[in-house]
Amino acid sequence: MHNQSVQSVLLSFLFVLIYGSGFVGAKLGLLYSEPFTFLAMRFALAGALLIAAAFLLGVKWPRRPGWLLLSGLLMQGVFSVGVFYALYLGMKPAVSALIIALQPLLVTVLAGPYLGERVLKQRWIGLAFGMVGVALVVADGLAVEGITWLNLSWAVLSLSGLTLGQLIQKKHCADMNLISGGAVQVLATLPLMLILGALFETGELIWHPDLLIAIFWMSVGVSIGALTLLYILLLKNSASQVASVFYGVPVAAALIAWPLFDQVPASVDWIGFGIVALGIWVANSSFRGFRLRKRVTP
């Protein structure tokens, strides 16, 4: 049990670090590309690499990919589209981060009726701490004047996609093959990106080394690396437990942006970092507290 707990902590730390870096990579890439075009290139490269790996390693492809397609479309496609376009329409990154920070709470609320998970009070307390910590981290960037009904709708769409996608992944796809299943999920997003790009964008690109770096990292590091870690965590832990680590993502993004964009964390940020860490620890300190309700079949 101890080794399993240590493994979960290490995997969670790596996931938060890599996933948080994705927001920095997105900021870098959007300087040279429109959002849907950037996302199409990101998912196309990730899909091509996963397909190549699947054939080289001879892994089996899923016979019934329906749930995989839906989970990938929601958790990667809808989530990414909502975040990127809300920012593109003028929403401040801090406001977007605060909205997405509602995801652990939503997953925990829905995990009971949808997955049959029983959540202890201790986890609710940890989630509350995490929400307060994230609010402190993003407090300096909060600005209501940048919020419109349009960009708010895209941000809420992003939140919904991430929440529902994670729940579907846990219930129907937790034991998928990480290579072939990952390829199916990534490629499920491409038609959406191409359609949205054709409808709303010009397709113009500014070819720059930073754009290539951003596409490569978002494809290999985030779409393959971070998402693989997320799938492993969902296989080994409850959905609400995994959702709590998402509070660490804005912290990781802020720390990574420090040396890259010279965004020095203020004193209140460090307080928020500490509260987030405390909240995640409280939410996950009792692994034996999680149990499945026994469902009575008629």
C-alpha cells in the first residue's frame, strides 16, 4: 500500500508539472497561430506518433471505440477548444484558470451518482482548500472587464468537456491500451479542429522556431505524456482523488512562466501555492477512505 501511495504521488507530480507547462506552451504558440489551426497541428502530430508507435509495437486496436472517441473528444477536444478560444476572445488567463479550477468540485459531485464513489468529508475539505489556494494564485490577474457572455460560454464549455470526459474515461475507458487507445482519442479531436478552423479562421501562420517548439511540446509532452499519466492515475485511483490534483496545474503553470516570461510570483502567490499543496494533501491523505457503493440490481 505504501509503495502504491508513493507511486501515485510521483505520477501526480509529473502530471501536474507537464500539464501545467501546456498552458505556457499554448501562450507561446498562440503568438504565431490562430487557436484552432494550432490545435489541429498539435493533435495531428500526436496522433501520427501514436499510430506509428502502435504499428511498431504491434498493439491491438479497440474493437468498439465509441466511448474512447467520446472521452477523447470531450477531455481533449472540447476542453482545449474552450480554453483557447476564450483566451482568444479576450478572457484573462487568470479568469479562465479560476473557472477551470471548478473541475475537481464538479467531478466529485458527479462521481457519486455516475460512478458510485463515496467521498469522505476530508476530501471535500481538501477540495475547498485547493479552490481557495487557486483563487489566491490567480487573484492578481482577475479582471471582470474582460469577461463577455461569449468568452464565458467558451470557458464553461471547456470546463464541461474536461469534467464529463474524465468521468467517462474512468467509467468506460480506464483499462484502454495507452498507445492505440490514446491514438483513437487524439484523432477524435481532428475533425472538430478542422471544421472550426475552416469556419472561424484564416489559416495564416507565422513560421517561427518558437511555434515549432510549442507544437512539438504540446503534442509529445502534453497530449501524449501528460494524458498518459492521467489515464494511469484514473486506472489506479478514484475520479475525485485524481480530480483534486488538477488544483496543482495553475501552480505549475505559474512557476514555469517565472523563468520563461519573467512573471515573478508575488507574496500572495506563494501563500496560494502553499494552500493548494495543503488542499491536495488533505484530499488524498487517506487512501483507505475511498469505497465503492454496492449497487443493487433489480
